[in-house]
Amino acid sequence: MCNLTGSTDAQTLRSQLFLDLDNLSWDQTVAPLGKGVYIRQDNRAQVGQWGMIPPNSKERTPKTREGRRLSTNNARRETVATAWTFRFPWSRGQRCLIPAEWFQEPYWGISHTDPMGMTKNTWWRFWRADGQPWMLAGIWNEWTDPVTGEVVPNYTMLTQNCDGHPLLALMHRPDPTKPPDKQDKRTVVPIELEDWDLWLHGPKEAAEALIRVPPVELFRHGPAEPEKAYALRLPI
């Protein structure tokens, strides 16, 4: 799962020919239920809540029927077409690109079998090696507040399995009861420049084919707090 991203500024997004950026503002660092920017069809920018609001929800904070907080800022690619919260925007083709200077994951150790005796993760950030912002795959929706009538844009970020990836599989706490290839480690879905239009406007089958684990060469990465990494002698 991804629960923290660094925003891309409006000037950079304008340089990529995205539209409707005037008078928009969003969080510099976006956490679940925060305000983030995403790109809808026709390359138009929208600001909304990071965390999709389920249909028929009585409030904008996603909750289960029992009233517990529901995590909807990530949508599993395996169930996005069937999960109650996500299936309707997915079926309508409401795909989006989520710009991010970086995203962050919890680093737990050098391998599945050697977690280095760590009792707490180190937060690890991922930038693109080419210096460009990420464009991460997502879907968007709109929810209408039943009390005030306010229309609340909202979105979620797709995730995919990354077991076996030499870098991404080192994130998230290992489950000692499962083998390395059955951990179901998760990562985001970067969409490359040449595929932006296809993700936003193409048929569902073509868009699904773009959901693939990125090569390790695409990444520049390091600890969110470098001083902690040096103390632990972690790779930088």
C-alpha cells in the first residue's frame, strides 16, 4: 500500500499540457483523506479527496457498515472491478493519472528471510531516476453529500503485487509464515508518458495491460530520514 506522496506543482503540470489548473490548490504532502491533484479524461486536472467514498455513504470519511474507518486510498488491481467502492467508476472508465514527485513505503529489511532484527520500519522514498514526476494509475469518482448537496471529488490509487521484485519486494513487513513468492507485497502502478493517453482514454482491456511492475532501473530511492538510515547502516 501507498499512504504518502509528495505533490507535483502546478507549473510542472502545465508544462505537460494538463488543463484547468488555475485556482486549484492541494496538499504539498498528501496523506489519506488529504487533498490531492489528479488528471482526468481530456487532460483536465481535478483536486479531490485521496480516499474513495463508497456509494450511498452518509459521510465523506469512508466507513464500514459497522462504523469502522475504511481504507480506500488504495485499490487492488485484482478486485477493482468487483469491490463495492471501486467497481462503478472502474466500469465507467473513470481512470486518472496521479502526479507525484515521490511516493513512500515502509522498508523492513534486506530480504524476506533476513529482516535484520528490525522492530520498526524505516520510511523509504521513491523518485524517478530521470527526475520527472511519477504519473500513477488511479480511478476517480464524485460523491454528493446527502445533507449539504456538496459534490466531493475523490480518487484512489491502484496497487499491484510485486513479490520477487529486487527493490519493491523489500518494502512492507515480511510474513514469516509465508514463502517469499506468496507475500503479496504491493506497489503502485506507474504509467509512462507514451501510455498516458491510452490509460485515460483507451478501452479497458488496453488499460489493464498497462498495469505492470516497473523495472528497477526506473527508480532513484532512499530513506525519508537519511540520518536514521546511516545509524542503521541501511543501503542508500
